[in-house]
Amino acid sequence: MKKIICGALIFGSAFSFAQNILNAKSPEEFRKLREQNEEKIGDSIVSTKATPLKYGYINDKDILKSIVVWEIIDLNDKLNQPIYHNSDGLVSQSKSLYQVLIDGIKGGSITEVYDDDNFVQKLTPEETSQRLSRVATSDWLIDKINSGQKITEEDKKAGTDVYETKSKDIKMLKIKGMWYIDARDGEMKYRLLGIAPMGPDPQTLGQNFGGKEDLVDLFWIFYPDARNVTANTVVFNGKNLSSNITFDDILNARRFSTVIYKADNGMGNGVIKDYIPNDAEGQLEESDKIKDQILQMENDLWNY
């Protein structure tokens, strides 16, 4: 009986999305309601905005053991494609995680944005935008300005290039989180603390330095502040366009593939490439070794 009820609830949730588009009077109305997390039922407009399940309060004394790890999510990995997918279809609109975060920052829904993973130097929306774009003025326009000649709007348009980091340029994400043993529940848990998109530095775009572009951390978001945004954005699912799995579900359930590049067990941060330099295979082995140590933490719980 429970399985039947559960199945009915899941089907109902997916079906309600289908009704939304099937009952829309116009594409414009449907897009507007979807953007505002609303749907029309009869003559009424109903909010579909979800509130994420709050994280439980954890006392320091309830943490038996913990380790903080920094990981890289490679968006070229097939398992991570839903995080990267970006489309603007009528029925199956989906945004990449990067686009969701950027829209949240610009809209004021995400405010805990920082310079790095220490979460000390906070960035304003304007400062964040400046990190994502660069305006380049051509030499001939600079010469014309310096000569005192009149500059027309056509001159400005022809002599100015704007380079901007877009969703397609984000190839990796960094995340920072803590694995810990919760003494109250007697189990291993994970808490995502921060997330950062990695892309080419806009300040170097268009300068033709040659070679492969290095990826940089564009900014860091303290993840708990972003949950109201990620919990209201559905992840692309090619097998089911009516799927209602959100980015918050994906991230908290760790439904992605990662490589650990740094760990802190209380005795200092250890960046793998620093103590295993120039050895990609050795670095991957060390990443797997840290993952094994995390699993061993849970095994030790039952042998304690």
C-alpha cells in the first residue's frame, strides 16, 4: 500500500508539470509563470516555490570524527552532464548549475559570495560581475580618443569588444564539504559547505596567449545560502522531461563524480599536487586513498 501511495505522489508531481504546459493559454504566460515558480490552476495562480529541508543543528560534542575535503567535479564526465546541461526549450527548459548560481547572485537571492574558499572577503554582485567579464578597447579607438577626435556611437561599437564567461565556458566545479560521524544518529554524514565554478579568466580572454587556457576559481558561494535557489531549480533528465529532481537533491545526495584534490583532518590542509608534484597518476591514487580513509571512518564507527 505504501509503495502505491508513494508512486502516486511521484506521478502526481510529474503530471502537474505536464498539466501546466498543456493548459497554458500562451507560451509567454507559461514562461512567465515558470520563471516565477508559479502555475495556474483554474482561475488561481498558485506558488510552486519549495522550501528546502533545513539542516539539523550539530553540537561540536556530537561530532566524533571529521574530515574536510575539497573536490573537483569534471563536467566532461558523463555522470556529471546534468549539472552542465543548458537549454531553453518550451517544455524542457533547464539551466546549468553555473547559470542557476549566477542568476541567483544577480537577482539578490544569493548573497554569501566570496573571493576564496576561506569565506572571508565577501563580494558584492557588482564585484562578482566584474570577475566574469572584460571590456577591451581596440588600439585605433584609443588613438582616436587620444587625438581628441569626435567619437561616434558607431566608433564605440566597432572598437569595443566585450569578453564574458558564459555557461558553456565552465568546465569544472570545486566543492568544499565535511564528512563527519554524528554521535546522536550513529552514522556518517556529509555537509556541503561551499561551491565554486571554474572557467577561463575573463581578463585574459581574447589576448591570444596561445596554448591551453588555465581554469581559475571565479568565486566561491557558501552553499547553505544558495539552497533556496537550487531547491527550486529542476535538473535536466533526458529520460524524463517531467522529472522533479532539483540541484539541491543532486548536491546533498552526492549524485556526481569527483576527484579529491585537498583534505584537512585537523592537522593542516594538504593539497595533493603540492606533496605529489608532476605525477597525475600518483595524485589520483592519493585521491582514492583519501576516499578509502573516509569509508574507514564509518567502518571504525561500528568497531568502536
